[in-house]
Amino acid sequence: MAIRDIENAKQLRKQGERLGREGLSQRINKLVLEFAEKYPDGHYREGIMLAGRLHAIFLATDKGDYWREVAERGFYSELRELHIFQKEEEAQQVIQPD
């Protein structure tokens, strides 16, 4: 792990301690609702940027905390489901074969 990564991790943990579960949850809700309002039909670049911001909040949680356990459950749930997700073009091909 690079020194910069270690510094970032320390800063995130510090902010996680400051905000606590409630503050981290409020931040997540704010980011997700802002994204949904600004991009009701989705947006590729902004969507992946949102994923990065949510990842930073995940890293701000304490490893022994319940919130981390909940986030990890979400991670593993997506890990299982991501392989069955189809892009819209793939789904259309299944519906309308050539």
C-alpha cells in the first residue's frame, strides 16, 4: 500500500469516527438522492463517480462496526448478482433475437 493510500485511509477513518453511523448514513442518502434527482435516467460517468464516493464512505467505517458488516453484505450480494446483470443491449438481443 502506497503512503498516499495509508494517509487517505487514516483521513477516512478519522471522518468516519467524527460522523458516526448516523452521519455516514446521512451522507450516503444525500449523495444517492442528489444523483437520482440530477440524473433520473442514469449517467455512466457520474454513476461510476458515485460508486467511488460510496466506496470512500465504506472505507470510513470501522472494521469492527456493524455498519461495515452491513456494507460487506451489500458488497457480497452485488458480487453474486453482477455476473447475471445484462447491459440493455444484451437484454434487447435476448428479447429480439436476430
